[in-house]
Amino acid sequence: MQDELRSISLVENWMLNSGIQNISENKLFRGGFNSWFDTEKKYYPFIYSEITGYGITTLLFLNSMYKKSVLVSRAKLAADWIIANALNESGGVKTRLYYDSGNEDKQYSFNNGMIYAFDSGMILTGLVNLYNETRDSKYLEASKRIADFLVDCMISKEGHIFPMYNPSEKTTAVTYDKWSTQFGSFHSKIFIGLLKLSEAIKSDKYADAVSKSLKNIFDFQRNDGRFITDTKTGKTHLHPHLYSAEGLLYAGIKTNDQKLIDKSANAIKWLMDNQPHDFSIPQVFLKDGFIKYERYDVVSQFVRLGSFFIQNNYIDIDYQKNIDTAAKKLLSMQNTNGQQNGGFFYGFDETGKMLQHLNSWCTMFAVQAMDFYHKLKNNKTIKIDFLI
């Protein structure tokens, strides 16, 4: 078995059997996906709603390959947890359910934290995917609630997407503390769920909201392809930079808009042209250079987008060496021991310290990166229907 296929098989096992998805009998937790497993402290810190959305899509992506009913059953379990425990009356989705209230970050907590447009969008995508798979109306109704929250509450008349919503005050919010709390191009990834729902119910409401928001997404991209992710400093975090490219790629393909696909491809080519000589993927681009220590959610995003664009001739085949190097490094970060066999490590913090946790979203992105890369090497068509 080729390395990529073995890696995918290990991830499937990890998703189902490691405990990364809570399958206890406690209804408050059952079905939700944990953020990561700390290999030193041997615990999961919290259930993460955004990642549960990714988890639904990942399970369905794996089911598209393996055709196993347990994968759909687990996706339904995750969606049922969202509907029962995480949906706010506003239609937005609460962020993190901490197991130990003493460790809560109040800005993200279920009890009194903010609701994030981006997180709600990722959950929307998972729920629409599940509706399309099962045709169960409860997943469609939950999808509509979230989409209406995004379109009616979080997107301004001018198309600006507010990052946060305060559920106690019922107001939108924006700060510049970090990339995820400000206006930004990364919100283009919300377009995936909105376009999927628009297609599923044959309604223009959600597709029109995407069209209205596109100009504001373009405002963050420089001519060289780089997305500014911190408007105060002008720096670029590669994680939301690649989110931006993912959203524009999907929107471009689904609306047959070549301009969007080109903007997405330019974002990847900018990164390829500015990689260090060892083809590593930095975390952050600053005016005086990169913060070089790698995160493997970012590496995974790079591998899957790069594979797609090279296969479809948007980026020259000479750049495949960049993808080859990144995919090899990514494979080296997969754990192959014990109950946690198959999970991917997060990578390194900005000081160069390796973080000892097997990360849920890194693993979900990585399994798709392995599939896209395998298809690139073997001349098999890469499809983005279940873009995680």
C-alpha cells in the first residue's frame, strides 16, 4: 500500500476509535469532536463546535471512499450534538464546551463566550453535506437556521462579514486582537456552506449573500496574491491566508467564475514563490521575513490546494517539488503508536517548541491532503465536493 493510502486508512481508524469524537453516554458531550489529545497530560481539553463541523465533513469524505455505514452514523451523531447542545437561539453556534470549567477561556466558552461567524459557517457546511447524504429534514432545518444567522445578522448591507456576535447583548463585534476577531478574507470559506445550501434548496438568498460579500474579500488581497490577515500590521498568517484561497476556489468552481479561481491560485503561487530554500511552510509572513516554524494544519492546506492547482494547470508542474517536500514532512507528523495511532501532531509554536498534542483539525485536513496528493501523483481526478 502506498504511503498516502496507508495514512488515510490510519486516520479513519483514529476518527472512529481513538476517542477524538466523544461517544460517551453523557448527552451533553456525546457526538462532539474534541480539539486535540494532549499526549503528555493524557486528556482532551474541550469539545470544539467548529471542529465538529469539520468532523462531519471528514467522516462523509471518508465514506465517499470506503462506503461504511458507521462513518455516516458517526457524522449524524456529531450533527445531533450540534443541534442539541451548541445551537444558540440566534442561529449561531457556541464555540467550546470545556470539560473543566476552571480551564475555560471566557471568550470562547459555551457559558458566556462569543459566537464566531467562521465557526458557524464550518458547521453549516457539515450539516448541508449531511443533509445531502441522508435527506433528513432536521439537518436541513438546522442548516437554514445557521445560514439565516450568517446572512441576516453577520453580513452587513455592504457585504462586510462581522467576525463575532455577542449572544447576551445580541450585537455584532469586531476587535483587532488576532486575525480571527477582525474583518478578513478568511471568511470566504463561509461561502462553501452558503452555496451548498443555496443549491440544495434552490434558493438565491444565500448565493446572493456570497456575491455581495466578494468585493470585500478582494480588498484584502494584494496584487502579488498575498492576503493581509492583520489590517493593523499588514502581516499575513498563513492559516487564514489559505482559508481565503479555499473559499474562493470553491466559490469560483461552483459559480463558474474564473476570476475567483485565479485569485485563489495566485494566493498559492505567492506562497510557493516565497518559501524558504528548504520548501518549509512558515506560519506568519512579516515585513522583515517569515516566522518559520511549521504548523501542520497549514502544511495540509498547502498540499491539498497545491495538488489541485498543479493537476488543473493553474500552477506550473515545476512547483510540484514544493508539494512533494511538504507532503513528505506531513507524513512524518502522523502518530503510528497505540490507541492514538493515526492522528497528526499540530507542529511547533512560534518559539520553535513542538506541541505535544494530536490535533483534530490538523488530522482532518491532513487526510484530505494525502488523498489529493495521491491523486496528483497517480493522475486521478481531485474533487472538492467535500472540501474540509
